[in-house]
Amino acid sequence: MKSSVARWMYKRPKFRLVALLAAPTLWLVVAYLGALGALLVTAFFTIDSFTGDVVAQFNLGNFQDMLTDPAYRNVVLRTLGIALSVTLICATFAIPMAFFMAKIAKPRNQKILVALVLTPLWASYLVKIYAWRSMLEPRTGVIDWVLGPIGIRSPGFGGPAIVIGLSYLWLPYMILPIYAGLERLPNSLLDASGDLGAGNFYTFRRVILPLIFPSLVAGSMFTFSLSLGDYITAQIIGGKLQMLGNVVYQNFSINLPFAATIATIPVAIMAIYLWLVRRTGALASL
Amino acid sequence: MRKKRLFSQIAVASAIALVLASCSSSDKKASETTLPKVEMMKSLGAGEGQVNIVAWAGYVENGSNDPKVDWVTGFEKETGCKVNVKVGSTSDEMVALMKTGEYDVVSASGDASLRLIYGGDVAPVNTALVPNYADIFADLKNQQWNSVDGVAYGIPHGRGANLLAYRTDIVNPAPTSWGAVFDANSPYKGRITAYDSPIYIADAALYLMKTQPDLGIKYPYALDQKQFDAAVALLKVQKPLIGEYWGDYLKHVASLKSGGTVLGTTWQVNINLAQSEGVKVEGIKPVEGSTGWSDTWMISSKAKNPNCAYKWMNSIVSPESNAAVAEWFGEAPSNAKACDLTSDKNFCTTYHAAEATYWNDVYYWNTATEACLDGRKDVKCVPYSEWVKAWSSLRNA
Amino acid sequence: MTISNKARYALMSLMGVGLAFIYIPLSVVIINSFNSSRTFSWPPQSFTTQWWSKAIGNTGVRKAFGWSLTAGLLATAIALLLGTSLAFAVSRYDFFGKEVISLLVILPISLPGVVTGIALSNAFNQQLGISTGLMTIVIGHATFTIVVVYNNALARLKRMGTSLQEASMDLGANGITTFRLITLPNLASALFAGALLAFGLSFDEIVVTTFTAGPGIQTLPIWIYNNLFRPNQAPIVNVVAATLVIVSVLPIYLSQRLSQDSTSGGRF
């Protein structure tokens, strides 16, 4: 019985394909794309000014509000700036760390180092951000307490604090793909480069960097997109600043169409980003 | 060639998404602001075995957070109604949750209650079925945010005023007016705080109501466009003075303690907590009066467990539970008999629970609507959804 | 490999700086779990173990841990099923929509959580009228974790090629037997690595969960969110976080053990 099913299946590759694809496609297209589409359509609707109920009447008022108010341009630029800085900082930290882990540390230490980098992923997000609040508190925080005597002061709460906090949260997500990429890189390649007379830096720039570029992009998918949509970090250590996510969150339940309108911005930014990195093969190394 | 293929694939995928989206999107017509007709419960029957509640953190405690803090287990034993709670973090979220129809009861603040009433999401409450209603302070009953035309839509739970906090060791002289947080030349620039919510626009409106009578503000939650713009303009002046806006009170108290914040909006519970941590801080109700909140237990118009819901509403405002929840959360209880049952005998004095005159100039949070709440018919007022937009805009300007 | 000693030491010290950056805030969490101040003021004036004993008596946190575990395991199971079958389809067949589907699978993790969250919440509550509960959390989590399983499986399937399977079939095994005895064992470590990352992503997820959790269900991050902002409870949260860090050694140890016998399982 079992083998006859197997034979029947084997003779019909089309059927096998459909069987394989049906569930995931249904899930992604119906559950996810459908939900996303419904949300984006809502951006063209409006609300009953009293009850907050969505009224399905096509209009562009929300987009007009968003585009004419300079506040939204500010928050988009600020959020983009923060997400890019976080990505850059994570990359700057992650490349040497991953390189050390993959190519210099002894194999036994390698595993310990990976474990050490992974551990903070399990301490809750919120707790880590509150720990940074303790660190950054002006005058009485850990940074001012330790480094104050030598003249280094905490930046306090605001944009730099958000960048530090988010870099902290997402750093492991950047280290891991780069580490995996470097691990796959044969040592002989680096030796060859050295034998041909290239210095360390030259080898790094012309051999290593191009080869780990997809891993770097894969890591940036996390650091960039997670930063783009964050709103909790800004609430806790952002001082007066808000990010795009805060605006979406604030409007979500009182004015869903407007929240949806704002949400089109990160969706558009990520669509462009995905489009740009699609060719690098990075998407396969997430 | 490949590129073309991808484009056609994307086109197909987005077409599917759009079709799905448009079939599913609701076809609601714009409704007029009339009161939806919702039937009131006539009599109580047997419990359904459970009740689903949306509440503020700390309102529904079953001992799982602190074994001593528990007014749910007794209720469950007594009535056989199992309590399922969903903690709402903002009023807006609570409204959204109530719209799902999955919940029977909500602890709605004034910036949510009218929306729920006019949205048809909550039903009038038959107060005869809530015996403990008789002991509720009279000045909390049948108010603008919990009733319509004398029909009660909820059971008052507790209240608090939004006070002005200041560090007594740093702020000198002690402030007496909200002007202290709106003074562009304040010596405490960068160390002032404000509540991080669109409802804070009402605080600015209240200050203008008392200091600029020619604007004609009568009620901080009924602002026509001109008055609204004036309030927002005042907040723009205030923004450079602000160090942080606060939403969660851990952050607020930590900041008062570190001295990052020395002046600004607060709640009594924060003052008590900071003082217990040794912070030299005081909270006052300034001469202009203040905004405040009064929460109301409301029952869903689509309640699946109405009997248990009524039992819950009665139980939570019983003197015992009301005292316990008021102390745990840090607010003035609504039940007059609760004051005898608090573990701290000065509790009701600290929170001015029974002092009717104290609350005379406290303007409880209310939902601004297009129809002006102060009764003006000649102008349209700015609805709350516009408050939210204005707040987003202000915060990011 | 020839790396100058100077570069070697430079890299080593950068590694040290990186680890310090990671661990100083974590030690602050652990110290604060003994800090007698309820608002974590620094430096601690005095120390106490009362938060630890309170946390032990706290049944809410244990329940929340249970919900997180259940949601994480269910979401991971779905992600495994869907991610693996999609990886098979993409690696072994050519079909219309292949490129779009491989972009689509990445979309949920690349779009901000707040967008995914409100989209799902809107779809569940307003459009479909589904009651939110454990299942809606699982749906949300599975949606954005499919990709990690998919990518791990796809990479392994591409590297494996089809020759082993063909050999098995030539020797008379049918498709199911081949899958069971050849394909699956070769895929296992990649699937495990993917599953572990999927579980990890689900376990600490807060944004999508906020929008999809139903009444009576608090995952651990939601419990933390609800409790962190109440000063009476906040110190206990530090205890929970400190415990999580310690407990996390177990899954990390497992993943390390598993990656020992595979060269590419070490993506996590």
C-alpha cells in the first residue's frame, strides 16, 4: 500500500510539486500577503471621526497628511539614519569579531566564543534595554559612574542612546551570518593571497570582503529591518525622540487607516532594499 | 528575459493579495453620531463559568504576581466564573480589543469610554443588578464619561489626578502653577517631563483655559480648531524644555530619582514610590486644577458571559476588592466603604478619596469628539483621532 | 595562514571589546536582580535576595514561560513543515512563481514587526473575526520563522545534490524509503539549526505577539512587558532575565554539540 502510493507519487512530479507547494504557498499568500494587502488597502480608507471605525471610502487624505506634514519626513529620515547607523556599527564590530572567531581562535575556543555571543539573545529584549537605561542615565548611570572620573560622559537619552541600544540588541544577528560565511571560506584562499604578496589589509579588502559580502547583507537584513520597525527602545531610552514604529503604534488603534499609511513607508523601504540585495545571493544566507 | 518573468510573477502575486484584501475589507458606511441602541440586562441568571476581561495592569490580580495580592481567586471560588484577563497597555488598544467582541468586561479610562459607548461596543449597565453600586461616591456616578442622558454605562472603579511633581531639593521656589512646565525660560530646561500621550494636549488646554480666557475654552476636552491650535502651539513651546516624555512609571520614577527629571506631570502613586525610595519629591495639584482619570468597568454589548460579567463588576467594586486594588495600583477607591479596609489607614487621605471638593477642579480624561462635549452647537470640535495625529506630528516636528 | 602578530593582537583586543560590550549590560541585569532599589538606581545602595525569593513564589512567570514554550514549539513545528517542503520544491523543481515565492518567504522577517503585527491583528480581528489566542500567536510566529528553516534546508539540499537519492532509487528503494533513510538524515542537522533559530526568534518575540495574543495568554516577553513597568514587580523581571541567561546555556550547548558533526550546521 505504502509502496504503491510512493510509486504513484514518483510517476507524477507535478503532483509532488503541488503537494510540496500547497501548504507553504497558501500560508504565505493567504495568511501573510492577504493580511498585508488588506492593511495597505486600508491606507486609502478613512475613519468615522467619533467611533474610530474604519469607513471604506476611497480617499487619499491620509497620504496627503503624511506628505505635507514635515514631521513625518523628519521621522522617516531619523529612523533611516538610526537604522543605517545601527547596521554600520554592527558590521564594524561583527567583522573583526567573526573573523577572530572563525579564523584565529583555536577550534575548541571557537565553540565557546559562539556560545558567548549567542547567550544574550536569550535575555529578554526589554530587560536588556532597561539595563541600558541603567547604563546611560545621566549623572547616576553606570557609564558616568565608571568613566565619569576620566572625563567620558554618557550621551544621555536620545538618538545616540537608541543607536547604542539597538546595536546591542541586534549585534549577534550580524555576527552569526558573517561567522558562518567566514567559516566556509577555505584558509588556502587567504594563504594564496598572502603568498602572492598581498598584505593583511589588502587581502581583507580584495579577497575576504567580497566573499563575505552576502553574509554581511544577510546580517544587515536583521539589523536594518529590525531597527526600522522598532518602537519600544525609543520609548525607553529615546528621550524625546520617536521612531517610525512609534507613530504607527500610536495611530494603530485609534486611526488604523493612518497607521497603515505610515506603514507603507517601511514596506516601501524594505521592498527597495530587498530588490537591491536580491542579486547578491545574500537572501539565501539569512 | 528573467527580469520580465519576475515582474509578471510579482504582478500575479500582488493581484492575488489585492483581491483577497478587497473581498475581506469591511463595507461599513459612515455612521452618524447617534447613540446605538443596545439592550440593558434585565435580570441575572446563572454564571457561564468564565469571564473575559480587558484591564489595566494591576486591576485583575490572582496572586500569581504576589501571593498576597489576590482578589480573583475568591471571586472565582464564590461564583464559579473563571477569570481570563488581557492586560491592555493603552486606552486605544483597549478600544481595539473591545471591538473584537471577544471580551465581556473592560476597565475603560475616560479617553476610551465614550468611544466605546458611541461605537455600540458596550451596553448600558443595569445598576440595580450591582448591589455595591450604592456605596460608590456620588460625584463619580452619572458623569460625562460614563453615562449618556442619565443612563449609566459603567461602574466607577477609582480615580486619580495628574499632579505636578517637583524635586523639593532642586526646584526652588516650589511651583504652584502649571506655568512652571510651560515657561520657555525655565531654569530647569531639559529636566522637565510630560505624559507621553495625545491626551496630554488637554493639560495644555486646561492651562490656557485658566490663563487665557479670551480663547473661550470651557472644557479641556472640547476644543474647536482655534483653541486646539493654541494648545498645540503651547506644547511646541514646551518641547525644548522636556528631557523625556514618560509613559511607563518605572521610567518616570527612575528619572525622578536620578534627577534627570525634576519637574513635571506625575501620579500620586509615583510620588509615593519615589518618596519610599528616599527621593525628595512632592506632588501638588496646581492652582489651575488638573486633569485626571477615572476608570469605569463597562460590559460589552456582545458579551458572551454577561452573568459572570455582572458578578465581576459587582465584586471588583466591593469594599474589600476596591480597597485592595486601589492600594495595589495606587489610586483613590470609588467605594466609600473601601476606606475603612485599606491596610494603610491614611490611604484614603493621601489620595483624597472622600474629599469631594478636592475633585471639583479635576477634569477627568474624556474622548474629544466632533460634537463639542461642552454643549456648543455652532462649531465643530477637533476629534480625538486628530489629537493623535497632532501628537505624532508634535513629537516628530 | 599568515597573519601578522600585530593584526592578531588587534583582532583579539577587538574581540575583547566586543565581548565587554555584550557582557557589561548583562552583568548590570544580574547585579540589579540583587539591587534593593525598586527602580534599579545606580550604584546600588544595598543588596537583597528578596526579589529572588519573590520570583520563586511567582506563578505568573512560570505560566508565562509555559505559554512561550508551547507557542515556540508549535510555531517551530509549523515552520519546519512549511520551510522544508518549500525548500524541496524550490531546490528540486522549476515552476512559475519560483522567484516570487523565494522573495515572499523572506518578506515577513524583513518587514518591521509592527507592520506584520498590525496586518495580522487587523486580518484576524476585523476581517476574519477569528478569536485571538494561542493559535494566532503561533500563526504570527510561524510566518516569520519559516524563512530560517527554509534557508538552512535549501542550502543543505543544494549542497547534497540528487545523486545520493538517485543511487538509492536505483537500488530499489521507493521515494518514501529514500526520504526516510537518505534525505532526512542528511538534512537533519540543518533542520535542527534552523529549528533552534526559529524557536529562539519566537521565544523572545514581543511586537507581533502584542498584536496577536488573546485573553488569558501571556508569553514570557508579554509578561515581562506588563510587569517591567510596575515598580513593585520590576525587580523580579531582572531575576527572570538572569535566570533566562543561565538556562539558555542548555539550548546553546545542544546546538554546539550538533554542529560538531556538520560543517554547516553552525549557522546558529
